[in-house]
Amino acid sequence: MALLTTYVSPVMPQHPTYFVAPDSVVRRIWGKADTVLFIFAGAAAEFALNKAVDWLYFTGRLPADPLARLFSTVEYARQIVFAERAGAEQAIDTITAIHAAVEAKRGMAIPAWAYRDVLFMLIDYSIRAFEALERPLRTEEKAEVFTVFTRVGQRMGIPGLPASHTEWLPMRQQHLQEHLEHSRFTADLYRQYAHHLGPIRYRLLLQAQRIVAPQPVCGLLRLSRTPWLQPVLLAYRYMQHLRFSKWARASLLPTEYKEKILRLDIVPQATAAVPA
């Protein structure tokens, strides 16, 4: 009797599909605590000036505890950058739903330009922070940062997004010229920054903002363009891998946030739950 054999195709391992490629420069930017802190130093400055900042006051979360709001936003951003595609898209959809709920409660829509402003901030400060702490990014790397966050905006349904990094550049400048103002919200937010950080840490925040914020932001906030922190950063590039660097970083933040800051150096698990 002939021996009949059935060929069974070997099961090939399924490699996960990520929203951001594992070798992307965006992962390098958002996978390091120091860079993330500089991103949000710049964003904290620009948020305070944005003409739509009243939306952040409507919920009360930002002025009540700006540091807690910072880490909540960081967790969402890192979930998108490091998660598998399904998890990242879930995080983006959660962000969209949260904003929709706020709009429903207030009875009006957040302006499309305000959504674009936030997206443009993530692009710009990701680039500026990395270049301040590491090295200049190549043109194609800047385009990669643009592409990643533009995909986030597309998933959220934000209209009027530029098609390329080259097209984004003049739009970013236009937004900086048209959508910023020094208002009572600006003054109040900076009082909150000072209150929650304390005098020494607050001065360091201002120094970081002087380094990463674009000229229109620095001008409206009266931030000098000659920060004394700049030479410190030159030394940092050589010391960042030493234990001293981690000690210094942790010492610059309130005690209750030190552990959260140190965890920013750890890549989150792809299956991590999306923060509520």
C-alpha cells in the first residue's frame, strides 16, 4: 500500500505591525525622558499662548494640575509611538472620543485650526527637542516625524492637513503668527507652573523654553534668546549616559513625579492599556 503523506505548511510567525516602525527616529525621540521633557517644555509655553487655550480651562484639568496633565498626555503619545497598530489606533480613537465629549458638554466644536495647532506642536517640538539634546536631524528624518503625526491627525479626522513636510513649514509659521496671544490665561497658567514646580524648577522650565520655543513664542512670553542652560546642554551630550545624568534629571522634578520621569526611558509594552 502506498504511503500517503500530507504536506502541512509550517506556520510562519506573525510579526506585529506597528503604527511607528521600530527603527523610526520618532521612537528614538519619544523613547528618552530628557527629550520628552523638552518637548513638553516647549508645548507648555505655546499652549499658554494659544487662542484656543480656553478649551483647556473648560475642563479645569490643566490649570488645576499642569504636571499631571503633562504625564497624561505623554502616556497617550508614547502609546501611539510604541504600540502595535491596533493599540495605537485605539489610543487615537480614545483621544478623539474625549474631545468629542468635551465639545458636547460645552455645546460647541473645537476649531479645526486648534486641532492642527496641537499636531503642529508635536511635530515641531519633537524636532527641536531632539536637535537641542542630540544632533541636527536630516531632512528625511524631519519628514518622517511629520508623516507619523500627520497620520495621527488623519485618523482623528482633522481637516486641512498639509501633504508634506515642505508644505507644513509655511503653515506652521502662519499658525504661529495668527493663533497666539498673551492673555489672562497665559498669565494664570504661568502662575500655576511656578506654583507646582517651585522657584528653582520653574526657572529651569523657562530656560528649556528659551532653547526649544520658536521666536514668536519667546517674543510674546518675553523670553530672552540667550539661555544660560545652552552650555550645560553641550556638556550633557557627553554625560547623558552616566548615572549623574539620571540623578540630575530626577532632582529637577517634584518627588512625586520622579518615578514617572525615569519610566520614560523604558519602552512601554505594546499591549499596555490606553490611559483613561
